[in-house]
Amino acid sequence: MNWASLSDFFAMGGYALYVWGSYGVTAGLIVVELVLLVRRRAGILTRLGRRSHTSP
Amino acid sequence: MSAGINWFKYAAPQTFYPLAGLLAAGFGVLAALFCAVGLYIGFFVAPTDHQQGEAYRIIFIHVPAAWMSMFIYLVMAFWAGIGLAFGTRLSGMMASALAPTGALFTFVALWTGSLWGKPTWGTWWVWDARLTSELILLFLYFGFLALQAAIDDPRRADRAGAVLALVGVVNIPIIYFSVQWWNTLHQGASVSFTSAPTMAATMFAGMVIMAFGFWFYSIAAALMRVRCIILERERGSDWAAQLIRSGA
């Protein structure tokens, strides 16, 4: 085990800004990509689904 | 050939669509598992580096992201080239589906590199060959996306994008060998195909497991995106219209 306490873990030996800045932005971008993909799919299904219902 | 599976069947968007859904789910689960194990090793098993302290832990996303940024480009260019040569619709869709995820990992490689460079080199950025060629890779992805977005006809957009993607392939060996060809601030490879890694075994294991996690994530994200592209482009056909109505 590398860390004596939780605050020790978050402090990252004084490199918290660099380490958490890296991991935070990476995780954030992955979440944003997944949300955009789910929304794109939902948008296609509602937009095109509605159109095909109303068209003769 | 008659006894085996007819793989060419899956070159048709109609048959690939449900398969892509299954594969996306499977690779998504694998990606979550590998990233969880990789992060555990990276933070709790791998020891503190005696030179860089804890700052080195950026390696567990920096190196896998950089590998993926180059690998996804090669796969994207491969599908773009197949589409250009054989006119297969699905190939162009795969290339388009890979580009945003490739751009994401290129940005992550640059961003984490910058945050790693500051405490270890004393600078966020330097115009050395490795960093500059990786930045050019990001612009190639953006150029590919912008070019395709600017052309209304999807088949023409595929062809134009394919030419750009194939020309840009020349940048990949430049990135990979830049640390040998030029005198760079960026260090040489710690891991290569020809020699043993010059790092602690647990550090190496964490890095490789994270690379598999990112790889599986990329597959899952690209397949989710290609399913959207298939629906958008094939919406005029009976099978796609039926799928959209049923909400599948």
C-alpha cells in the first residue's frame, strides 16, 4: 500500500494538480463522449421515428 | 468456404448493425473491467518512482492514450482505404466512427503530457519533434472531421476523407520514431517490440492493462457511433425504417 491516509492519496506527494488534472480531464472527456453517443442515438430514434409515423 | 461463417455477410450495414450492438456491449464491459484493474494497480500496487515521486502515475493514461491515438489513426486509414478501393459503404462509416475517439485520445495524450512535462521538465510545452508531430496528428483528425462535415453527400465525404486519412498516415512513423530521429526533450521509448521494458514490472503491468482498457473502450465507442451512422445513412431503406420505428 502506497498511501498512509485518504488525504495522503489525494495529495499525490505534492503532484495533485498534475495527476488529478490528467485523470479528471480524461475521465470527463470519456463521460462526455458516452453521453453524446447516447443522446445522438436517442435523437435519431425520436426524430426519424416520429417522421416515419406521420408520413403516409 | 461453405462450411465456415460467411464473414462478408457482415460487410452489409443491415447485418452488421445488430452484431455491432452486441460487440459494443461486450467490449464496454471489458473496458470497464480492464480500466478498474489497471487503475487499482496504477495507484495501489505500483510503487512510488524514486526520481519523479507520484507525478509519474500520469504514465498509466498518457502512454496508453498516445498508443491509441496512433493505432486508431491506422485503423481509421485502413477502413478509409478499403472503402476507397472497393466502394464498400460500411468501411467509410467505420472510418468516420473512429475519428472522434481517435481525436479524443490524441488530445488526452497531449493534455496529460503537458501536465507531466511541467513538474518533470519545467515546461508545459516544447516544440520538439515528438510533441509537434502528435499535435499534427490532432489536426489531421480535426481536418478529417471538418472535411467530412463540409460535404453533404456521404459517399463523396467518405472518398475525400479517405484521401486525407491515407496521406496523413505518413505522420504515424514520424511520431513513433521521432525520439530516435531527432534530439527530443521527450524521452525515448520505455517499451519496445524488440527489448525488455526498462521499468518496474508492476508499473509495466498497470500501463499495459490500461492500454487494453482504452483499446476496448475505443472499440465500444466506435461501434456505438457506427450504429448511429448506419441509422442516419440507411434511414431510407425498409429495414432501417423498421428498426427506427421499433426503437431498436
